[in-house]
Amino acid sequence: MGHDPYRELEIEPGSSPVDIRQAYLKLARRFHPDQAPAGSESAYEERMKRINAAYEALANVPPPQKKPVQKAPPPGRPTRRQERDPYLALRAAYLIRYRNMTKRTTVKTDPARLAMAFGAPLGMLIGFFVGLPFGIPGCLLGTVIGGLAGAIAGLALLFLVAYTVPAILLAWLGYELGGYPGMVVGGIGGLIAALLYVVGKSETQKPVEKRADWRQP
């Protein structure tokens, strides 16, 4: 049985002509009779003959034909089945809602919520101590009422400060510029400016959510 030329050249079947030539040169330099140690000349000559025969056998073999790579079709418009797929529509609606929720949570904290969050625990603490002489029912009732009252008080204090500070500043500036008439005009202008600011901010913070209807084609 003849020798396998691929195994003789220590390469895998189907190797390219470049790989075959490189393997042949590598083995030829290694097993050339001139490189043989003393007493191994005949073995090197025999191996070199097999290497030459394997190279001659593989040199006449045509290179393997590579299968053409099939290109993916260009992306086109979604089919009507994809457009009507309820999963895709629900997924799109979820992403829109999640993006809107992320925008609302990443913006600055609403001052009204901050004031209520500060006033509610303080009111609960005060209500607990007020209801302490009446036992556990008094503590529970005082905590609930105190929390609600604290949240309302914090919100009222916030709006009081939000409206009075601009009014006081503009009233003082108007008094410095125009006396009592300027003070009146400045105070009214400060109240109007604070009102417009609060209304405008509440309008800009309203989220706009799009609804996806997968029933439409």
C-alpha cells in the first residue's frame, strides 16, 4: 500500500498549494541527506524520496474549490406579518414606556415630592409622641394623622416659600427704584412670575407616551 502524501508531508487533506510547498520545504531542509547524522544517511535518503514523491503527487492535484459565500439578502421593509406581530408591537410599546419612565427618574427630583417626603416623617414622629399617652391605638392613629399633616405642611411650606421669596425680592427691588408704588408692582410681578414658573414646569414634566396598536396593518 502506498504512502499517504498528506500524511507524509504532515499536512491535512485538502491543503492549499502554498501550504503544500511550505510543508515540503520544511521537511526537505530537515531530512536532507546532508543534514543526516553519522550512520543515518540511508534512512534520511529513504525519507527524502518519500517526501519528493508525496510532493510530486500533490503538486498535480487541483486545489479544492471553495464554496461561494452566499450573501445575506439586503434588509428590506418589514413584511405585513411582522407589522401585525403582537409581540413586536408590545415590545415597542414597552420600550417607549421604559424610556419615558427612565427620563422621569433621571431628571431632578420634584421639589413638591421632596417637601412631602421631608414633612411626612417629621409629622409621623410628632404624631407618635402626641399619641403616646393614649397607648398603642393612640400611637398608630397619631402616626397616620401626623404623616398626612406633615406631608401637607411640607407642601404648603414649599409653595409659600416659592411664591413669597420672588415676591419679596421684587418688592424690595421695586421699593428701591420707585418707592411704595414700585414695591406693589414688584410684589405682584413676583407672584405672577412664580405662578408662571410653577405652571410651566408642571406642563413640561408631563410624559408623552405613544401607544402601539398591533391591530392596524
